[in-house]
Amino acid sequence: MQATARAHTNIALIKYWGKRNESLILPTNNSLSLTLDGFYTETTVTFREDLTSDFFLLDGEPVMGEQYDRVQAFLDLIRREYNIGQIYTEIKSKNTMPTAAGFASSASGFAALAGAATKALNLDIDKTELSRLTRQGSGSACRSIFGGFVEWEKGEAEDGSDSQAVQIAPSNYWDVRVAAVVVDAKMKKVSSREGMKRTVDTSVFYSGWLDSLPQDLADIKAAIRGQDFEKLGSISEANCLKMHATTLGATPPFTYWQDSTMAVMQAVQTMRDSGIPAYFTIDAGPNVKVLYLPEDEEAVMNTLKNLPVVTDVTLSRSGEGISYV
Ligand code: ADP
Ligand code: DP6
């Protein structure tokens, strides 16, 4: 009873930022992402009769505390949902990006874990059901089951039975590229989970964020349909700025940005002023992702790599959904 799955991270162009049900991980709004081929998690799950609890190794180190508890709770959910009984697992996982630094390690991490665990159990479930299951490990992870452009439909049902990701366009539909720009790879102080909860509970700007989403979603889908890069980029950048604005209206207020984050944002806007269509988006962390087209790769790379605040830049193309090794 062993299987290995590989899942790529995804970057949200329209952000998931808030839950309507915290235990089932049901979002307040639909979100839309691009799966990235540059970063992935590979996870092997082995169900072993001789174990008395789950054992989790991440990048070669045994994991304890909150990270362990999240993984164990997810395995408990799988055991319950599929009537597996008390058989525990050995989990060996490897992230190709920094963990918990705004590079969506939770997305690829829980997608790979869900894929490997269900494969090891030989469960006959399709990608839609796998996406619904994965969602309950980490919301954004449900989008990493699919490649290319992916929408997470928030659903209406109280039990979450219609809250899952769907593919909008496959990875070979449009060659949009993403540069992941590292300014600080340390673990962030406020996790996405905690940050979005504080914002939903207290931010005076949260209702404005929610009101603006239907238009952003309609516009970005039109941009994808028409392969209109400037439209795609400008909607993504504006949506990111609105999400981050909500954190400033929370109690206590907080921000994921650092000086270096702003320096990269300004460099992207300067590139645009000089005629290179590049746009930024930022998840819950200080690091920045820059969207650009293949013909501008050299110019974008040169600009980003030469910024004094930047410690690393990794290029990604549109990536595939979950696969089994
Ligand atoms: P990030 O920006 O990296 O997604 P989050 O705070 O949203 O940051 O999520 C990071 C958390 O995701 C980690 O603290 C851990 O609980 C979980 N995680 C990351 N990688 C893995 C993995 N490979 N397997 C299982 N869980 C993981
Ligand atoms: C800013 O999916 O990490 O990256 O569901 O609590 O695990 P949980 O949160 P998570 O949040 C991601 C937030 C985001 C936006 C996004 O990916 O859509």
C-alpha cells in the first residue's frame, strides 16, 4: 500500500481570501489560478500495519507541531471518509520551493499528499472528487489537481459537495510565463490561514473586496478566452492589490509586504512604462511573482536579477496537474 504523487504549485490570479466554513474549507469566493511547472512537491505515502501513529518526513526531517497536526488531521479525514480503519502512514515529502514563505507549498503539498494517499489505498476516485478531498487539507491545493488555468468553484452546498476546482484551459493553451522572485525565503509570521481569518473577522475593507470579485472573475475569463495578456495581467495585479489592502484594514492590522516587495513591484511597473508588458501578483508572503510573455523573458530576467533586493528568480511555464511517479 504505497504510492508516490507529484503536484505542482499554483499561483492565484484571482485570490482565494476568506472562508465561509473553516472546518470544511469552503471559500467565500471563486478563485482562479495558473498551475506552475517550476515548483512541485513529491510525496510518497505508505500505509503500514505496524505503525501506531502517522510519521511525516519533510525534506528529510521528521516534522512535529502544527505542520504535523495538519497532515495527521487530513489523514484522519481520509481514513474516516473511506472507512479505512486505524492503519497509519509513513509520509515522505519533498518541496522544491521554500516552505511557508508565500510560494504555495501548502497547495502542492496537500495535493501531492491527497493524490499519493488515495492512490496507495487504490481508491477509485476521479479528479473532481480528489479536488474536493484535497480542498479539505488546504483550500488553494484543490486547484493543483489540474494543470493550466483552473477555477475553484466555491459551490453553494453546506456540505461542500460542489466546492471543487475545474480546468478552464489546459497547460498548452497559452504560453504565459511566471518569474518567482525571492526577496525573503524565511517562514512568514502570519500564515495564509490565520491572515485570511483575521481579515474576514475584522477588516473594514473585506466587504469591498467581496463586492469587486464577480467583475474580476468575468473579466479574467474573457482575457483567457481572448488570450489578451495585458488584460490578464492588469486584472491579476489589481486583484492582488485589493487582497493585500484588506490586511491593512484588519485588527490588528498587518501586511505581508516588505521594502523589498515594494521595490520589485515598482520595478515591474517601471518595466511596463518602458513598453514591456509585465505584471506582478503576490500571495500571503513578501515574495513576488511576475507574469510576462516568452518574447520578453530576457528583458524581464535581466531587470529582476539585477535588483539588489532579489536573492533568486525561478522561471515557470504553465504546468500539468497531478501525476503519479
Ligand atoms: P505557503 O505560502 O508556503 O503555502 P502556508 O502558510 O499557506 O504557506 O502553508 C504552509 C504550510 O503548508 C506548512 O506550514 C505545512 O503545514 C504545509 N505544507 C507545506 N509543504 C507541505 C508538504 N510537502 N506536505 C504537507 N504539508 C505541507
Ligand atoms: C493568498 O490555501 O494556504 O495564496 O485553505 O487555510 O490552507 P488554507 O489557505 P491557503 O490560502 C491561500 C491564500 C492565497 C491566495 C490563493 O492561493 O488563492
